[in-house]
Amino acid sequence: MKKFFESVSNIWKIDELRSRIVLTLCLLLVYRFGAHVTLPGIDATQLNALAGQTKDGIGSILDMFTGGAFSKASVFALGIMPYISASIVVQLMGIAIPYLQKLQKDGESGRKKLNQITRWLTIVITIVQGPGYIYNLYSTLPGQAFYPEVSQQVFVALSIVILTTGTIFAMWLGEKITDKGIGNGISLLIMVGILARLPQAFLQEFTSTITNNGGGPMILVLEVIGWLLVIMSCVLLVMAVRKIPVQYARRTVSGDFEQDINGENRQFIPLKLNASGVMPIIFAQAIMFIPAAVAGLSQSETSRSIASTFGDLFGFWYNLVFASLIIIFTYFYTAITVPTNKMADDLKRSGGFIPGIRPGVETSDYLDKIMSLITFPGSLFLALLAVFPAIVGSLGVQQSWAMFFGGTSLIIMVGVVIDTVQQVNSYLLNKHYDSLMKSGKNRKAVA
């Protein structure tokens, strides 16, 4: 603990890092402030019905990702999710469209063009989603929630513009945090929105357990211990890697290569157990929205049954289909994001090889086989974490608190925290300070 506080103290000794952290906190504060600004033309005191709609089910997921802005009819009601959707679409289209494939290989210039395409697609998605959100407001809120001085046509047009502007502004905040702050701007915005619901969820569980005779303090302590164990499991999933030993041949004076018998030039290729991160859960969650949304358009008995089944986040069939989709998408996303062929080619060009495996096609096949083997337990573990809130909820835990026992929210929080700590560590190590995760004597900064 002493080393941790010393590392935190060292952070403030680095002017650049201190300014980046302060800027990041200020921009996050702006984003959280905007989440409480209600759309013009709506009475903020008449939003109880909308809050009830987002208390559970699919609405709770949307409200969580927007940090409560969805249930407040905020200018940030759509949050950063249209940008996430646009990023996913561009990434998937890059598999089939040669122009996007070329941009992905063009380095920094290609990345800038892809970002510009993503921004324009974000605007299109927001304009499409905006009317749907406004229609939901009219169908959910009472008539007195809308000021009579503002006509419906004006309100709809104005709200679409404001929602689009809010999403663009949130996207700008995320990019500024990435460029001028401590990085991972979009992910930090999502994480802050999720964390904003944590105190309220814990307070509800505390009230239910202690005040309402829900088991007493011991049950609450056991729940907190279980929550910490789930976080530790999530950290292991994010950090776990399979190290593939790699040996590099040494160049002799004459320019020829010779094998390093002593193994001094050996390194490793780290293949992550969960190379796809949280993306399979996001894909699967997007698919799970479709049946309930389509079924809601019809009033038949079958449609109502489907809407009820796929609208219950803690139901058996919902979680069974959800877990199956996560496993499928884990394999799919890993296949498109881990280019074993390119890894084998890069290794061959640099004079490296895997002991016992021939460079080239055999190396590619070997890496692909290893990825398939480690992806299976990784996908099962990811699916288990995704459905674990339903398991905990079936044991009597409040749904709002159970959502933090796994799923997209917990994996995003753990992943973002780990990435942020690594960013801070890189600054500390560059300035010759011990990192947050390293033990040993503190090295003084070199002038």
C-alpha cells in the first residue's frame, strides 16, 4: 500500500501527466453535467414514467450505457452508443470492402480517413435513432410532460438536432480525452456512465438487505466478497495470455544468420485468452434487442410472448440464447482481429521462428490452432460472466445491483481501468519512476 501511495505521489510530479489527468477529469465532468440537462420542451418533473420504463429489461441496459441520460430525456440521451455502432459497422465492412481494407493498411493517414468515415456514419445512425427515441417519449410520458407552448413538429425537429449534436459533442469529448488526456476516451465515457449507477444500486441493495430484513449484514458482506471475486475473475480473463516461444536467429559478421543455441534471443508471442474483449457481448446484446423490438410492433399473443421472453434480462431462455451468441461471436471476432497469417509473415521477415515449427504456412496454421484452442475456454468464461447477473439475481439480489456482477458493464469497467493504469505506468516508467503495479525501490527522476 505504501508503494501505491508513493506511485500516486510520483504522478503529480510529472507535469505532462498531471495536466492530462486534470483535463480528463474536467471533460468527464462536462459529460456527466450534460447527462442531467433535459431536452427543451419537456418538464423534468414529469419523467417518472420514463424512469420506470428503464428500471429493468432492455431499457436498463440503454440507461446504463448512457449514465442515466436515457431515463432523464437528456441532450445526451443517445450517449456515445451511435459512435460505437458506427465503429463496429466500419470494422465489419473492412472485411468485405477493398477500399476500407486499403485504409486499414495505410498507417496514420488511413486511420484518419477511417475515423472521418466513422464520424459521418455516427451522424447518420443518430439521425435514424433520434426519431425512435422521441416517439418513445410521446408513447411513455403523459401529455403534461410536454410544454404546450412548443408544437409537436417543432419539438421533434429541434430534439433530433439536439440529440445529434449531443452525440457529436460526446464523441468530440472522447476523442479529446484520447488525444490530450490519458487515452481511451470513448471507453472512459462509457465507464463513467456505468459507475454513475453503482452507488444507487448498492444503496438499494443495502436498504433491501439491512432495513427490509433481507438477510442482514452478513448477507451483504457475502455479496460484496462475491462481487470482488467476480472482479478478480474478470481481471484474470482480461489479462490471461498464452505465451508462444519465439527464437530469433542472430546475424553474423558476414551477414548470414545463425541459430542462437543458448536461447538468449528468445521472446514470446502473447496470445490473449480473450482476444475479442467485450465486443462479442456488444454484438450479442445488439442481436438480442431485435426480437423484442420486432415483436413489439404486433399485438398478437405470439408477439407478446416473444417480447416478454426476450425482454426479460434475467430469464432462462434469454440468457441461454445470449450465452450461445457470445460464444459464436467470440470465435467470429477473434478470427477477424487476430491475423495469424500476417503474424507468421512478420515473424518470418524478422528472422524469427517458433521452435519445432517451420516458418510460413506451418507457423500460421500452428498459431491458428492455438488460438482456436484457447478461444474455446475464453468464450465459455466470457459467456458465464455475461449471464452471471441473471444467476445472482435468481438468488434474491436486487436487479440493479446484480447487473454489476458481470455482463458488459463489469468487463468494460475492468478493461478500461487496466488500460488506464497501463497508460499511467508508461508515463511513470518513461520518467524513471516505479509504476503503479511494480514493487521495488523508487527510482529518482533523471534530469
